[in-house]
Amino acid sequence: MKQQNIKMANTRGLTHVELDFDPAFHAVWARLRYPGRPCISNGLISDLQQAQTLISSIAKKGHESGDPHRLRYQILCSSVPGVFCLGGDLELFIRLIREKDRSRLSDYAKDCIDILYASNIGYDLPFTSIALVQGETLGGGFEAALAANVLIAERSAKFGFPETVFGMFPGMGAFSFLARRIAPAIAKRIISSGKVYTADELFELGVVDQVVNDGKGVDAVHEFIRHQQVRSTGFEGLERVVEQFNPLSYKELMDVVNIWVDTAMKLSEKNIRLMEYLVNAQNKRWMTDEKAAASLKRTGSI
């Protein structure tokens, strides 16, 4: 395969995503990197857009040429121990809401669903996206994991949607993705509860596809790919049946984004202060003292 050469030529400018092509498994690992707080920053969004453009181009060329060694799998994971992703950039949300900048907030949300939708539909190719969660994932991070075709979690992973605590709801596909995995009523309950769920709890509900012991996530991904490759035609046919039964449209995601932006613009000052509290808690836990102080100053909390 030529993926290794392509990687060296095209991914040097990425600072928030590390791409590692694995020809033996026809796969590419997209490892999230966080120079600051582990959230979905504009920098991360930009790098994910570039990474998806590269990955989809390689996968499409291999598919169209009938290359038996073509790129077939994408694995999204984190390079930071203990955390997959803490969700949207609440610090940015606070600023845009206070500035009443609906346009930029909408652009941010649209960029997010563009990325998640491309992952969910496998770039419109016979292609499988996998999320490997090893640690905490909240809000938009949980949505990113749900957007993958397969969700594998290590046992200590934690999942949750904290948005209802500050008067919001997860607006980048949470309900759409969950309701295609489990009953809509249960999806609504998970989102509205504000509860943090364990990997085992979500496996029992049908949200997580596989739970493995801590440290065994990478091996589980490899084993899944080996198993699927042996029966690839059957799995591809099954995926087409599932998609036909309950297809996800881009319009559905965009309609939800519009409701999400409308809701954000109506948040009270009390709601915004609760968002600040969560940002501060995340900063204290995941950032160095110097970075946290600068971040708190930007939000006006100190």
C-alpha cells in the first residue's frame, strides 16, 4: 500500500489529530490530540476536516480501482490517557452567546455535523468507522463516538451528556445516533438524565457494541477487523439493510442544529454561569495551572 508515503507528505500540518496508517489491517488510526483542554476546539475541527479529506480520497481511489488492499477502516481514539473528549468548546460557546453571535455558533455546529455525518456514512463507500473510547467522554465527544459505525469501549470508560444541567441539550446528533441504536424513549432518557454511564451499562442498553478490559482496546479493534474481513461481504450487506431501514439524512442533523442554536441564544445568565462552572472544573482537572489560569481569565471568571 502507499498510505505510509501519503501520510508523510500530507499530515505534517496537523497538530490536533495524529494519523497512523496501518496497511496490515487496511486501517487508519485518527488519534485526537489536545494542546489545551480536551474539547472540540476550532483547531481540532479544522484538523479533522483535513484528515477526513485525505482519508476519504485514499479510500475512494482504492475502491474505484478495485484495490484488494484498499483502505477500509478508520479508528477514532484519543492520545490523552483517561479522556476521549470532553465535548464542545464551552468557553467558545459562552463568548459567542454573550456576544449574540448566532452566525459563528451555527458555523461551529455545522462543521461538527459535517464531520460526524461523513464518519457515520463511511464517506459514502464500503467503509467502516470505529470509535475506541478509553476514558471519559462527554457531550460532543459522546456524539463523535456514537457517529461511528462501531463503538468499542474499555471497561473504565465513562459516558454522559451534561448539557441539560445548564439548560441545553446535545445538538450535534446525539438523539439521531442513539435512536438508531436503541429505542427512542431510552435515548431520550439517557440524554435528559444528565447521568454519567459506565461502558458496561451502555453495553447492556445496546449503545456500546463491545466492552473490553482496560488496556485491551487496541487488540479488540484488531480482532474486530480480522473477524469482519473473513465475512466482509455479509457484513457489508447487513450494513446496507440497516441503513435502508432507518437512514440518517444530513437534513435531520441540520434541523437539530438550528434548534440547538435557537436554544443557546435563549440561555439565561444563570445558565451561562453554570457553563462557566463546568469549564472551570474541566480546566482544573485536565489543564496545567498556567493554561487554566489563562482560560479562566478569558471567560471572565477571574
